[in-house]
Amino acid sequence: MDGSTLTTLTQDVPSGSPGAVPAKRLHVITWGCQMNVYDSARMADVLAPLGYAATEAPEAADMVILNTCHIRDRAAEKVFSELGRLRRLKDAREAEGGRMILAVAGCVAQAEGAELLARAPFVDLVFGPQTYHRLPELLARLDVAPGGPAVIDTEFPPEDKFDHLPEAAAPQGITAFLTVQEGCDKFCSFCVVPYTRGSEQSRPAGAILAEARRLLAQGAREITLLGQNVNAWHGAAPDGGTWSLARLIRALAELPGLARLRYTTSHPRDMGADLIAAHAEVPALMPFLHLPVQSGSDRMLAAMNRKHRAGDYLDLVGRLRAARPDLALSSDFIVGHPGETDADFAATLDLIRAVGFAQAYSFKYSPRPGTPAASAPGQVEEAEKDRRLAELQALLREQQARFNAGCVGATVPVLLTGPGRHPGQVAGRSPWLQPVHATAPVRLIGTVVPMQIAAALPNSLSGTLVPESVPA
Ligand code: SAH
Ligand code: SF4
Ligand code: F3S
């Protein structure tokens, strides 16, 4: 914290009725994966009893939280440019005699909290993904020491944050995230997640079912189970045993009001036979699976410590498609991992052609401090990474366009999630996670309706309601 700029204790906020918690405004900026999106929502839940309500406008905020991502260099650098902008708002507030608390949370905070404070000493509060349930306590420490040193908490605490998060959560909407598993023990050569999120932890089934019931009571119709290795989930069961993710999915599918279930992100090694069977047998489980493979070269997969070969992945895809013929796949790819040759890259293109992906994310390898690949020999030139990425993305784009075009003319069940951009329009999503735009009455939002797909755009579909399906 920059002591010279923090001279006032008073909170410049309107006071409520006597005894009420004074209203304060919270602005959260979120980067990174869906788990960060979930965490940001939970941070807001933790802060609500302290009087914080969300604001879209950072300049109006009494507290700004940056929930950060450390996965690639670019992601981490964005934090510093945003902090520069926020510092000006904070200074302006202080010039008026007010106070703006600036907090950095998430994976950058966890990985480089101390360095971050050295580089941005005007930051007040730094906390990691496993300590945000302690926010009230951290804020109290800050309040007793205005102008004092910043408060930092990047422990992996002995207590489980989920046991300390408030039950009453703000509604997420028709599609909702639910974290079931966190952390990772896989230590892929390139990845910071095992260091930023800690070791693999599964929440108990009872707590997950209770949270799912709350989400459904608040109007959710589709729930996406989240975990860094979600299919490694194995949690304490209500009957005293241990359930697998497949068993959990079967229990969740029974909950009244639930229309759709998804889970992400999976590791190929944890794709058990029972989970594949669930894809065949549980209608609520959507026929779309994000299954990162990273590379199609056995040499690279070994160097990446992925612990499977390209052939294993192709076999797995075969078994999944046998179980659920309309299953569409998505994946993550890294080009230019240390040691990657032209032949290795060609093997990745071969794997992509063999599978045929509906969608994918692809990245240039970015060396991350503290990971084995960062100091490995054979680092690939940036220009070569650019070239490979462009070629890979052209192929993936072509596959996505083909998949979307293949939907034209078909009638597909669409979950309507909200109003569209123009009056009379609604937005929804297909079973394969494609955004669908259509003209339909807003009263249908929250229901699954059959739509005939009229046109495919690069990243979405447009549909028309099948008239006889619309309830009066
Ligand atoms: N747990 C998931 C993914 C976590 S990170 C899994 O095992 O697949 C999301 C994606 O970011 C990864 O799948 C990988 O493709 C990419 N990624 C991770 N570290 C990276 C790095 N150092 N450089 C480039 N991409 C990276
Ligand atoms: Fe990272 Fe690998 Fe763990 Fe995924 S499985 S989070 S890529 S270490
Ligand atoms: Fe990023 Fe942390 Fe998620 S590094 S991808 S926010 S687990």
C-alpha cells in the first residue's frame, strides 16, 4: 500500500437506516477460466452482508477486485495495465477525501503476491483463490490500519473455503456454474495451475446437491459442474461411501427443475467407463465435451507429462462417440512447447483431422516461472509459434464452420437464456453450446424449445421456433 496516498479512514458512502449496514459499491473484474467467474460471484456473496452491492462503474466503486489469471504471460500482464488505470481512479477518490480499496485476487495474486505489491504498492489487499472466504477478516485488518502496509493472504488454509462461504448466494441466472473440484495434481510441464490452485480437492456430494437445489430454486435450468480436473472428482457420498463424477451426475439429473448438465474441464486420463456410460444413459447430460489434448505428438505428450498417447485419445473419442453418437468435442492445444518439431506439429494437425472438433482453444506456448518447461531446452522461436498457431487455427476454424453448417436445417432443442439484442429476439444455446438467436416470445425464456436452425454464422446459429411446439 502506498501510505502517502491513503490518509483517510472515513468511508464516503451514504448511510442507511440506523443499524443497517451502510451501502457500499463493489466492482469486480474477472479474467481467466470459468472457475474465476464462479469465484467472483462468490466473493460478491461474501461481501454482501458487509453492505457491498455490485456496480458496473469502477469510478463509483468503494472496492475494486481484480480476479486474475496466471495461465499465460499475456493474462498476467493485463493485470498491471488495469492496475495503472485504477490507480488514477483511486487517487482521484482520495483527492476528494474518499477511499477506494484496491484488491488483487486469483491466480496472479497466489503466484506472485509479494512481487505484485512491490510493483504496485498502491494495492491494498492481495488474496488467493483459497482464502476469499476470509474477506471480512482481511478488510477488518485493513480498516484498523489505514495507510499501513497492505494485507496479504495467499495461504493454502487448513479450513475448506466452501464450509465458510455464505449459503445465500445471488442468483446466477438460467445457466449457472457450480464448482465441485478444485486444484490439480497432474503437473503438466507447462502449467501453473497446480501451484496457483493447490492440490486436487473434491467437495462432498451433499454440499454439491444442496448448492444445485438452491441454484434451481433461483431459476437455473442448466448447471455446469466446474473443476480444473472435474472428471477426477471423487467425493464423500451422502450414504457414507465415495461417489465418482458419473454417480454425482446421475444424482443431479434427478433434481426437479434441472434441464441440462455439463461439466468442464476434463483430463483424458480420468475419463472412466462409468462416465462414458453416463453420456449414453443420462438424457440431461449434454452431448458436448471439452476434452483438452494439447498435442497430437506422442513425443510432445510425454514431454508435457500428459501421461497418455495420441492413440489413447483417439480410442477414448471412439468410445465416447459409440456411447453418444451426437457427441461433439472441443479441446485445447498448445503450439511451440519446448522441443516441438515440424513433425510433432504435423502430428497435432493429423489428430485434429482424425477427430473433427466442433470448437477449440489454441495457444502459443508461454513460459511460466517455476514450471519445468520454462527452463527446458529447445524453446521454439516466437515467429515459428506464430506460424504454427495460424495454421492450426485455420484448420480448427474450418472444422467449427463445418460443424455449425451441419446444423442448418436440423431441429434442435434450444435452452432460451435471455432476451436477444433486438426487440422481439431471444438468445439461447444449443446442446453443443452454440449460441442461438431467434425471434420468439420472451415468456419462453427459461424453457427448452425445439428450433429449426436457419443459418450458421462463424460463432453462432440463428433459428426459428417450430410453431406447433409453442405452448399457448
Ligand atoms: N485443467 C485443464 C486446463 C487448464 S488451463 C486441462 O488439464 O486441460 C487451460 C488451457 O490453457 C490448457 O488446456 C492449455 O491448453 C493452456 N495452457 C496452460 N498453460 C499454458 C502455457 N504455459 N502456455 C500456453 N498455454 C497454456
Ligand atoms: Fe494444468 Fe495439466 Fe493440471 Fe490441466 S491437468 S490444470 S493443464 S497441470
Ligand atoms: Fe487462469 Fe487460474 Fe483459471 S491461472 S485459467 S484463473 S485456474
